[in-house]
Amino acid sequence: MPRVLVLGAGKIGSLVACLLSQQSSYDIHLGDVTLDAPKHLVEDLGLSRVTPAVLDVREQEAVDTYLSAHPVDAIISSLPYFCNPTVAKLALKHGCHYFDLTEDVEVTDQIRTMAEGATHAFMPQCGLAPGFISVVTHDLMTHFETLDHVKMRVGALPLHPSNALKYSLTWSTDGLINEYGNLCYGIEEGRKIPLQPLEGYETIELDGLLYEAFNTSGGLGTLADSSVGRVKTMNYKTLRYPGHCEKIQLLMKDLRLNEDRKTLKRVLEHAIPQTLQDVVLIYASVTGTKQGEFFEESYVKKVYPQCIKGKLWSAIQVTTASSVCCVMDLVLRHPRAPGGFVTQESILLKDFLANDFGVYYR
């Protein structure tokens, strides 16, 4: 029976533990800085396969001791991005597979370096974007002989926007600010280049509704690195309701709050409500040649909140948690599990969708 340590019992980690507990093959440990969140989750939802634990990665020795006493096959980090290098070091020391949900490019690069020569898989960026969007986009790319333009667009939006930003805080505020404020990357004329966040503005219509899209950091994952020289143009943009980008530019650029992210975080968390009533939009488009002719193929999906174990979970929780559970399950069940740094695009879409945890994307 595979043993898994899930670090962080917040919005995503709690659902990861819940999903894994529904599979009789998993023994799950759920760690958080206090026992409150994991204990309440276990008691409220009756998760008999989940063991709550007090674990704070800022106290690395304590987590080290816990892993020595409770060896695991894999660690899933659902902690803020800046905690992940510490977690990856622990995974390396204890010889277990490592998975996280980071969108941070620098953290991913650190883990890539750390994973050199590792016998176990080190797989960051296992959520929705980065994550599943790379899996589905790479699959579309394999349908073409030559590749011209690759577009990746993802958004998690409130179903009933009620404020000027037309947005609700559906996940990590730190991660959101990271995406809006950090350097982006894309491919132009076959070369990987840096792009500025909040630029590259465009509008897109899906199912008769108009959305805006603009550059944000991290969503491209490692797909650009593996596509250099094969794709003419590739970029990732976040989808929002029209008008959002302009107001975020006011906050981050005109008011210079990108230089004071602690204040920006306080402002957003004080003024913008959370919601479980959201929708996740996934759009990928590839143009290129097939049998010498110019073609386009697209993937479009909307995911809505789901009731799991008698509890309502938001669409962004469902898509993120199920994605990391799916890729971990595929790695652990592989007869020869990969070692070292593993990219999202190395996962086959057909395997992802056939997996028990891929049901929410079918």
C-alpha cells in the first residue's frame, strides 16, 4: 500500500487527502502547522485512511524526524511556493517521490537542479496551470507534422462576479500575485524569450461569452523548454472577465504595489471575497500542418464545483487536487517509475484521462 505525505491542509491539500482516501490502496498522512485543520477534516468527512499530523517545514528537523519514523513513498506539497525547496530536500534525503503545485519559475529551476541524479521522480507544477494544461497541449501538438502557433489559456473565475475586479480569491493569494508580477516566458520565431506580465492583451469568445486574456507567469511550465526550435510561437495567458486586467495594472504598476507585495496581499484579502461558486476555463489551440495542409485543433473545457464526500469543493480545488493526485498515481503505478526531474508534458493525455483521478477532466 503506497504511503503518501500531504503537506498543507488548506484549500488544495485537504481535497488531495480526501481524494486519495477514497482509493483503498493509499495510506495518507496529512500535515499542517497545527492539528486543527487536518483533524477537523478527518473527523468531519470520516477519512479513516488519513492520519493527521503537526508538521511545519520551517522546523525542518521535526519533519525530518517524522519521515524517519513514518517512511513514505511520495510527498505532495500543497504549501506556498517558497516552502517547496525545503520539502524537495527532505524528499531527496528520504528517497521518496516529490510532487508540488508551484507556479514559480525560480523554485522549479531549483528543484530541477536538486533532482539531478535522483532515483525518484521530482515533479513540480502538477496542478491545473502549470500542470494539466501542458498535458493536453502537448497531446494536441503530437497531431501535427509541423507546428506554427500554440496558445494556452486558463482561468478560474467566479460564476457570479460582484465587484469591480470581477474576481474572487479562489486559491493562493501569494500565487496569484506571483503570476501577475513575475516575468513570463514564451516562444517567438522559434526562440524562448521573456515576456512582461499583464501584457499581450487579447479577447477571446468561448461558448458565446467574451473573456480577456493577458500574460501571466508560470502557466507555461516546462513546455517552452521542450518545444524550442519546433514551434514558431507559443504563449500562456490567463483568462478573466473584461476589465480585470486594467484594474490590476492600476494596482500593481500605477500604484506600484508590485514593489510592496505584502501590502497588496492585505488589500486583496481584505477587499476580495472567496467563493466556492466558480468555473474553471481551459482552452488550448494549436495550428500547424497535417499532410501538407494548414490545420487548427482546439481543446475547450469548463469545470464546475463538485460535491465530494458530502462537501462542496470549488472548481479550482477540484481541477488542481485531482491533477496532482492523477500524476502521482501514474508515477507510483508505473512498473519502472521515472527518476530525476519529470515534466508534465511527459504524461500522456490518454493515461491521464483513463486514471481514476482523471475523472473530473473527462
